[in-house]
Amino acid sequence: MTEFKSIDRLPVDAREKVVDYSRRLLDIHADNIVSIVVYGSAAGVNFTPGVSDINLAVVFRRLDLAVFTKTLKLVDRGRKDRITAPLFLTAGYIRDSLDVFPIEFNEIKDQNIVIFGEDVFAPMEIDAKHLRLLCEAQIKGKLLRIRQAYLESGGKPGIIRRILTDSLNALIPVFRQLLRLKGVSPQARKEELLKQLAAQFSLDASVLVAIHQHRSHTASLSPSRLEQYLKDYLGQLEQLAGHIDRL
């Protein structure tokens, strides 16, 4: 039977699910798998049982449509355990895509648990200029999408709240990489990370923290102040985009 490693580093609520899923992957694909890696919240301190997804990256020696076809039933079964469809990769794809996906691969490199096989992410070297450019594109792109989403919202409070919380959560990986570009080690917990970002880039942390606390159910965004939250949030993202230009 396959022996997995570092399982004790996973959240208790995720261990059995990850081991069972990974064992089935190995049963299906045998010696074609180079490594299985848990990344994201299940590899850090922000995992919330029943809420957080479990993310896996699986590195294959050979990757064709048959690999995906053979895995369809397992992926469908995994959804009930909040295991998202894994990233199926090859070492060559990773090597040739570091300039295209520097944020995504740096996120995996920074926070992962290798439970089977080789650590293919540790040797990766991300070019800082690619990382800076993609961070700028993400922030400026998010500004465009938030403004457009607000126009489509009809001013409905529930939609505005979702715009704020979803967009902020999606930018957390970008914020982490911006701190690394400044030579700062990012805080693990999201609220502390937002305060750290604000301190490093001369931002007002209050609106960022308020939106995060609403998403994590530790506080609530007042309905009467939603327009102000949105205005302040857009203002902070605009300031941050300006700072990135000067990095």
C-alpha cells in the first residue's frame, strides 16, 4: 500500500479525504504520477472545515486526454468532500509557464504540502519583473470588473456585498506577492496580511479589514454604508495600482 508523507500537517478534517482521493488517483494512474501536492488554505492556517475547498496539484509524466477521461468519476465524487478538480500538470508545462502564471505558481510554491513523490515546486525561480507585471494587471483588471459589476448590480445591497467580498478574496494571492516584491514575508492570516499590505503601501486598512470580516462572518457591512465601503475600496485599489507602477 502507498505510504503518504506529511499527512499530519494537513487539517484534521481534510486528512482522510485527501488520503482516500490520492490513493484512488494512484490506483487509476499508477506510475504516471510524479507528485501529489496539497496547496491553498488546506496547506496553511486559513482552512475552515465545511467552507474551504481542498486544492490538489498532480504532476504527471505524460498528460493526454485519456488521463482526464479516466479521472472524471473520481473528480465528481470528490466534490462532496469539497475537493476541487485538481490541477493536472507536467514538469515541462510548469517550467515553460512560469512567465505566464507567476502569481499562481508562486502561491503554490509558498504554501504547499507534498504528500506523494517529488517536490517539483521548490526549485522554481520566478522572475520578479513577470510577477510585478501580473500583479499590476490583476489589480487594474479587478478595478475594471468591479466598476462594471456595480453598474450591473442595480444598486442591490446583496450584490454589492458579494462584489466587495469576492473581489477582495480573489486579490489575497496578489497581495501576498506584492509584499514579497517589497522584500517582506507575508503574514499567514488574512486580516493581518491586509494590515501588513496597508502599512507597506501607505493604504487605509480599515475598509479592507471590514470587507474581510464580513466575508469571514466576524462582523457585518452596514447596509447604510455600502456605497461608502465601495467608494473607499475602489480608492484603495487605485492607490495600490499607482504604487505598483513605481515598484
